Amino acid sequence: MKRRTPTSSSKLLDLLQRQLQVWPLLEKNYGAMAGMQVKKHTVGGFTVKVQYNPARSVSSCAKMDSHSLQQRPCFLCSENLPPQQEALLWGRYLLLCNPYPIFPQHFTLAWYKHIPQSFFYIDDMLALARRLEGLTLFYNGPKSGASAPDHLHFQAVTRSYMPADNEWDRCRLTPVYERNGGAIYMLAGYIRNGFIIKARGLAMAGSLFMDTCFALPKKEDELEPMMNVFCRYRDDEWRIVVIPRKAYRPRQFFADDDTRLLCSPGAADIGGVFVTSREKDFHAINSYTLRDIYKQICYDDEAIAGMANKINQVYQKGK
């Protein structure tokens, strides 16, 4: 594995072009994207692109229990990377081309050592978003779509390919807490409710993010709330979108009849690119199915309002 040092998002895009020339698997799967079947649905006034992507079957059906994770070699550890794979270095992160892309540009930003996925590394995500301006970064929680929950990583993807990337700019937001340099807003009345944080300083953005996360529901045996996080840096401001999750997979995934759908929604699906790895699922999914799935895995307006009140109470008490 060759390693180089990145200076900007353009270096990462250059890496993709180089890798397409020397890595047959990457070339094959990016080539398949050009002819990939995609259909659009309108759900609650918002757009969802359903994508038929057979290469994602390994991720969609992967077993996420601790025993299964321990039995398989981690595909993000440097010693297990394919010999053709090249990495750019940023601090202690390896910036890699994702060989199973969902987006026209799809990168994985992996910690150099094998440590668990954790939202406590938000400052790294923010710094990477500033360095990779022009791309959108996202984070899948350990039980919210991460295909490698045992290895810390983020993903950087083509901005605006996810419909929600632009929809979040148009949604009506309710202020939860505002201060000089940053604010937390409630995102409700949406098919995937949550919170949006806007801040001009990295420290402020990280602080508001952590305060938001600590107000989210968390199971006693879990280290962090179930959630998907999206981050971008534009016009000297970070925008962080936090979508709390109440379920990893919908009931359709566990059905034992023709209604079964092999879907494991992660950040891409929450962002409006709903991935299916079987053609029968691609044709079966419609706007009603999508609404039902999002209703199962995301919180309703009342629940989000309760979380917003909890955030507000913390600030009123002076933290």
C-alpha cells in the first residue's frame, strides 16, 4: 500500500483517478455505477433515490454481533488492505477510495489503528470537513449502519448527491439554543427528524454537537446514542446534521416471506440514497414502503421535541 500526504479535496479526487487505473475491483464497481438503476420517489414532500447496487450485498447482509466481527479480518486495517490500494495520510487517518461506491466519489477515512467507532472523535470529522471542502462527510454509529463498527472511520462523498444535502438548507428549523458563533436547531416535520448545528468555530461546533448527543436516547449497555451524523464546511461555517435512530434494521429485513427486504439503512439511506442489493427489492420498494421504513428507524416530531427540551434545559441550568 502506497501512502501520500493530502493537501485538499482535489488530492483525494486525484487519488480516485489514479486508483481507477490500477485497481480492477474499483474500476469494475465504478463502471457499474454508470449504468446503475435508480428511481426517485417523493416521500412526505422530499426526494428519495432508490439505488440498485448489487455490490453492496455484503454490507447489507453483514452480521454485526461481536462474535461475527471478531471472526472476520477487518477490511479497514492497513495490513488487510488490497495491495493495489493507495492511501493518503491526514494526521492519524488513512484516506481511502471505497471499492464498493454508492456515490460518484466515495471515500473512507479510517483511523490508522483498530479502535471502535466513536462519536467522541467529532473534532477530527470537523477538521477533515474543512480540509475536504466540497465533499460531504458522514458518520454511521456502531449500530446505525456502520459496516465496520469495530474500526473508527468516517466517509466523504459527492456533495448534493444525497437529496437531503440540499433539502436541509430549505427545511424550516426551530431554534433550540443560540449563542454568539453557533446554534442548535430542531429539524421536525420531516421524514427523518433530528437536529442541525451551525457554527463558525471548530471548538464551538464540537461543543454544541456533544451537548446535542448527550440529550439523545441511549441504551444502558451502549456507549453512544444510535445516530447518523452529516457534516459539511462551506462559507466559513460548519453544518452538522444529527439524525437520532431508534432501530438499526426495519422489520422487513427479518421477514421470512416475500415481503423481506435486504436493507440495512445507514447514513446514505438517511440522506435520501436508499440502497438495495437485490433487483426484486429495487422494484418492490415504493413511497409507502420508504415512509414505513423511515418511521420505524427515525423518531417522530413529539420525540424530537422532547430531546430538544432536554438540550434547552441543560443550557438553562448553565450545564
